[in-house]
Amino acid sequence: MTETTPTKLVCVGRNYAKHAAELGGVVPDEPLIFFKPPSSLIRTGEPIVIPDGVGRVDFEGEIAVVIGKAAKNVRAEDAWDVVQGIAPLNDVTARDLQRIDDQWGRAKGFDTFCPVGEMVHVSEVDLNNLSVITRVNGELRQQGHVQDLVFSIPTLIEYISGIMTLEAGDLIATGTPEGVGPLSVGDTVEVEVGGVGTVSNMVVADN
Ligand code: MG
């Protein structure tokens, strides 16, 4: 991620078919987007804090796109021109709250619920061969590949920038593959994007 605080974190839901299925959902006809607040951001090594009384809290390993310049109405074929880099991201989710709320601001928005690792510049990564892996306490839990995205990164940038201006430093979390599961206090969760890097965080209780 960049040093400046992003104006927004745009997240994409159900963008891998097998993940949509595991939560009992279907792949949407258009990208399903939601937000996490910039106040949820943490870096590698900082703790994910589980709030009291929220029930199950899940990891969601994702490939994140860092926007490089202001972008509105970008066509898919030009989308990589507005991308600065790629980073690993964990879309930590209070799953029980997500199930009871029609909108996910609460489930997705707690402080510390968005670990993001160091960005690697777009020129230094193989954009057609990005993978994402999640490990909990060293054990493999999720494995996804950019080729399995329902809506590709350029398609997402065209869609989102057709709605809102993306600003330099903004993040797009491109969705999580199957294998999501709960985190417990004391766990260490790592999200690795192949050829980019890893974001690693311990899980702690509130207080
Ligand atoms: Mg997600």
C-alpha cells in the first residue's frame, strides 16, 4: 500500500464461483461492490482485534489493486494505465453479522479488519499469473488464481470507475476464493500474493 491513506477501499463480493457457492450465494450478473473504511487498515505485524460479542470472524485472502492516479470512466483495455501496483489483502469479516445485516458496513468495517501488505509495482508482477494463498498458523486454507475471477481486474476497474472517481492510493479488493473460515484468538493469519508478498497478522481479543 502507499504511504497516504486511501480515500476508499472498494471490495468485490462473490467474485470466485466456488466461494459464492460455499456461502450459499450465486455469482452476480454484475460486480457486487461494497466498502471497507480506511480506518480498518492495518499493516503486517499489527494485530487483528476481535470485538466482543460479534460471533464468528473470518479471514478472506484477496489480491488487491492499488490505484495510481485519479480515474473516471476508464475502459477495460486502458485499465492497467491507472494501476500503481498489487498487494496482498485480508478482507476480515464478522460473518455472523454479515448474515443478519442487509448491508455489510458493520461486518466488514471494524478497526483492524483490513490488513494490507506492501505493494509491488505493476511493472514488476506477472498480471496474468497472480495467485493468492491464505494460511492460518502455517496451514494452507485458501488458494486462488486471478484467472478464476468472475470479473477480471480490468473489468472491475471499468465498472467501478464508471460509478465513482478512483483516486491515487485507493484500493480494490478483488474478492476471495473458496476456503474461508473462522479465526480464533492466538491465530496467525497470512495472505500471500505470489510474486508480490505476504501480509501476516496475529489475532487478539478486545482488551
Ligand atoms: Mg472479500
